[in-house]
Amino acid sequence: MGFFPSYKEKPIIPSKHAQNELVKHDLDLWDIVHILNFGYDCSKGRRAPEIVERCIERGSMELRVVVALVEWEDTAFWRLVHVSKNRKTKRE
């Protein structure tokens, strides 16, 4: 798994659905790393500790990324679950 970009020293591997969303929004895994590192926590509710939801604003749009920490056999990696691009909402 050495050729995937990493977040917190673990590789990010997209699900099939998330890969389709990356293509739809013209993003790649390096964009996801940037959002995870420099974005803000934008979860709308409580999440399990192994799930991270981060957002970043670009112009009038907000990019949202959801990843889940997966431990499988003797390895751990981040599974990219969801990517979305929405119009910004006013924050109070």
C-alpha cells in the first residue's frame, strides 16, 4: 500500500463509490490529503472516534470529505467513504 497518499501515517484508499465521486468533482487523493490536513471539522453530529469529517472552502463552494479508519488483519488504513461539493452555508 506504499503508493497511496497518506494521512496520519496511514494510506488513504477510496471505496468504489468515493472514487466515482472524486472523478465527478475533478479531485484526486492529494486533494483529499490537503482537505484532511488543512480543513475544519464540519461533522453535523456525533461520529465514532475512527470517523473523520473535514471541510474546506473554495470560492463559493464547500468540499466535504469523510474517511474511516479501518484495521484489517495486521494493517491499518483510511477508507475514503464520501466526497461532496456543495454551496457554502452561512455559519453562525
